[in-house]
Amino acid sequence: MEPEGWPGHVWLEGRTHVHLRDHQPKPSHMPRGPAAKTGEGFLNPAMAPARTRSVMLLADAIENGWLVPEGKTIRALDALCATGVRPRRWRKEIPSQERLRITANDLDAEALAWARQSHKANPVGDNLEWTPEPSRFAREQEGIVEDGIHWVEGDANKLMIQAPFQWIDLDPFGSPVGFLDAAIQAISRVGVLEVTATDTAALCGSAKTSAARRYGAVGITDSYMHDDATRILLGTIARIAAMHDKSIHPILSLFDGHHVRVSVLLKRSKEEASDWKESIGYRIRSSPYHFSTQAEGEYSGPMWTGPLFDADIAGRMTAEKAITLCSGRDEDLPEDWNEIDIDHSLREIERSVRHIAESAELLSQDHLLIAVDDLGIAAGVGQIPSMKKIKSGLEGAGFSMARCHMPEAMFATNADWQTVLDVTRSAE
């Protein structure tokens, strides 16, 4: 039986047909923010870049063999799949599908029915079928496999506690803290956890009581609040992982539009887990800031003070790779699409990875993050030089610099603060 309102109208995200309900308008060019929910089965188009990056990371894990040995399968779970766009994109856009066992779960029967109908109406066409593995996990036998996706209707925490996965995506409405413990337990000895948090008022410091309750942290609403938000979430994941004898290795961690999105590699190791506090500290507001193991003066945290990216993996997240993997082919395009829609799609895919590859090396090591809008006052110059001039000056002094994927203009560098000021003054 078709769900109520079917088929709605068709949009293309990446290479995957998305059926939007009639109450949801066609997405605008490069949408931002937590767009008003128009009813059940709502798809937030502003999350499309996060889904594109998820496709790219999972494809990279298969192609470059950094998660499981060659020939082994990856059990991937979208624990809160809603209308199923992410698992359907995993299924459609990632090569080597024989290496994947995709499970899509949601508690909302209506949303899941819409997801399944969308998948049936747009089959991948490779005839991939598989049977859930016989195991001691009762819920692994629930649900149904259709065209390579195992659909399960149920509580995400119960499913994660009873079945192991090498890849789990958590994209809840609001805070993810209620799902982290179960997800970390469900990750196999080595696995990837991708987490979205949209409770940015708490993470960025404007909702202090929520921040204290959920994350045990303090934030400050200034130019560094988005980096703080990313690091506070990473710190929370690291703490919970250590409780389960696991350590985290950030692969890709950033603030995008209206949400924090982090992807971390989890490894079971009592020794590494015992050292988790070595990467936890506070951002002390100075000139411009420094990290400390102790809270003093004006500070935010506790938070993760270690690397945000994996240099090799994030370094492969290029616009060229994104377009090759995720841009619609001629046969994918909806019948009513025009040149504006095609251009929209390409720009959105490119935006998904903007500045990631070029900043990967710096963000995988100790670095100084600079808010460009604050730089003029700090350096005492009337007009802030262009990023290009600052980059040229820093590289001429023997340092590296790269713009970061942030809501505001920011760059990372391995130069010291005084050198940044000197270059800014000389480049004016």
C-alpha cells in the first residue's frame, strides 16, 4: 500500500531521487539553517552537504581499506533515518555495493513507509540482495531487506545495543547525547561514528543551563563559538567512549550552517582510552586564545583540544571527487529539471567539501584558528588584507595557512600569533 500523499514531487539529492511531500516546497539554491518543518516526512535540504560527505567517507573507507580488511563487508546503520535519504544515497552512490550491509531504522512508521516506497520506486538496478546474518541479536532478524537495504522500524537505542556495526550515523532532532552511549557500545572493535548535533544554542554558549546539563561544558558566544561547539561535542564523545574502553580519532569535524557534524574512528583499546584526558582541556580567551588543562580567566570547555581532521582521509575530500561520486548523470535527472536545477545541484555538491582538502593537513595537527573579522582590530590596521595576501605573507615567512569550512571567514595556520599580526600589518 502506498503511503498517504504518494508520490509527492521529485527532487534529486546527489544521484538519488528524493520524493518530497506536497507540503514541502522545492528546495532553494544552497539552503541554510534549520528550515521550518512543514509536516511529517520533512526533509531538511540544508543537511544535504552532510549527507554528501557521509557518502564520500564511506566510499573512501571501502576504496582505501582503512576500516576493514580487503574483501570484508561493512555493516552500516542509519539509526534515525527518517525518510531514508542517507541510506538510499549510500546504496545508490557508493561503488562496491557488495561490500556494504546497510540498515535503516526509524521509530516513525509513516516516515519509514515513505522511505521504503521511495526506494521501491527508484531501484538501484544491480539486483543486490542479502539476508541479515544469523546471530544472537534478536533484532537483527527483524525488518525486511529490499533492494539492498535492511529496513527496521524500532527504537534506535534498543537496536544498537543488540547488534554490532562498523559504521553508525546519528542524526537526531536536537541533541545526540541520548543516543551516544548505545551507539558507542554498538560500534565493533574498530568502527566509525558519525554524529550530528543541532542544539547549537547549548554548544555555542547561549543556552548555558542546557550546555551544563547535556555536555557538562561552558561556552562563550564569540568568534570562536562554532569551533568550541565542535570541540565540546568531540570531548563528550571521547569521554563516553573511554567509559567503554574505546578511544576516538577524529576524521572530519566541522560546523556547517546550523549544526555540528563530526565523524570519528573508534578503536577498542584500554590503554588509549585511559589517556583520553590528554586531549581534553579549555580554551582560554587571551590574544587570541590558548588551550589549557585548567580553567582560568575567561574560558570555554571542557572540550577536545586535539586534531579535528585526519589528514589523509580529509585530504581526499576534494570537489572533483565529490562531483565524480555524487553528481547526477543524465539518466538520474528528473524530467522537470532545467539548467538552473542542474547548476544548483553541482554547486551544492561542491559546497559540501569547500576548503576541506586544503585545510586537512593543518586541522590534523596543532594549529591556530584566526577569525578574520577580529584580525583588523587586533593588528591595528584600518583594512583587513585579503586572505590571498595573508596566505602569501605567511607562506613567505615559512608557515602554512588554509581557509576553514566555517560559517564565518576563518583560517588555520601553524604560525604564531605575533607572526600573523606582523604579516597582517605588512600586507595592508
